Amino acid sequence: MSIDVIFLGLDGVLFDTEALHLAACNAAFANAGLSLRWSLPALRAAAHTHGYARAIGAAIACEPLARDKRRVAELFADKHRQFHQAILARPPQALPAALALIDDALDAGCKICVLTDMPAPAASALLERCFGADVNSLFAVVTGGANFDGPAGTGPYARALNAMGVSPGDAIAIDTAVPGLRAAGQAGLWSVSVAPYGADVVRPRQFITFDALRDLRASPYTPDQRGARELAA
């Protein structure tokens, strides 16, 4: 059995963006007049359930502003703006282990796609500053601002696979947060978590290899057995 498509997230998968997200969240809190400030563990806890791009949503439930839709929208917009400006000023380099995975996968004839809930302008800025004109030749599909909460049959994974004519069982999604991994599983993809959570943290530099993905894909389990499809880092 082959791997035809690998979907990569950006946050913590292709790039180490934690410090930029943390600074953006705290700047947005300050600009909104909130006393809340996050540490790295607090950001990771929020990113686990919300994803890094929308991690700030975890703080809203604890504040009275949750009922003020305008202020909530402004908080998200300011956080995204702060993050985008940080990317333009200090663009992070792609993680070497992720680049090695991409090279090995492309050599094996596998398509590489980027699917992220990071806003499209920020996702484009990250990829263009790292890969330049090679973005279109390296990645078969690039989707920013993905909504992982929609129906599995019409979600971002399903749309991308349909455009490429690939079966979900022949695709693997690598991400760090529950929303993306859950959406991949619901769409029938194999999923791999490289989340930096918990006491025994495996950082992205100790990334999963393409050979390990092939071993997972060639396992004797059927794709609907989630225990076989999820390989926690």
C-alpha cells in the first residue's frame, strides 16, 4: 500500500511558530485592556484544543467579553495582525526534519499539501519567505484559513482529496492540534500527531520520518481503527 498524499499543518509541523503566537496573543490581550498574559504552557494548552491560530479563543470563555461579539472579533483580528507582522519582521525557517520528510516523500512520488487554519495571508507569507517561487512546485494544494468544524464530507480534507482524485485511505494528515486531527480522522484519513504537549515532549526536530509513515500505512489494521491511524509523537 502506498502513501499518495501527505497533508502538513504549519504550526509546529513545518514551522516552529510558538514564540510568535505567544507574543501575538499577549499583545492582543494588552491592546484589548485585558490583564491576562499567557505563559508557553498556557498557550500549548489552548492550542491543543483550539489550534495555534485560534488559541486565543480559549481565553474568551473566561472573560465577560465572550458576550460582546464585536470585541471578540477585534481580539481575533488583532492577534492575527500581530502574528502576521511578526512573520514579516522575523520569518521563521522551516524545520529541517520536516524538510527531510518532504524531500523523501516527493522522491517516492507522494504529493505534499499544506492545510492549516492559520489565516491565508499569514500562511502565504510563511511559505513564500521560506520557499519562494518553489511553493507551487513543491505543494500540490495549499489551503489557509481552513475551517475544521464543518461536515467531514464537505470539509477541507475532502475537498482537497476530491480535487486530486485521491482516496482518503491513501492520505495522511500531520498536525499538532485536536481540530485538524479530528477533522482528518472524520474524513477517513490516517492522522499523525506531533503535538508538543505533556510531560514527555517530543519536539518537532524529532519529527516522524517518511519511512515511519510507510510502516504505519502498511500496518495490518484497517483505516477505520483510530488506534492504528493515530501515531502520537
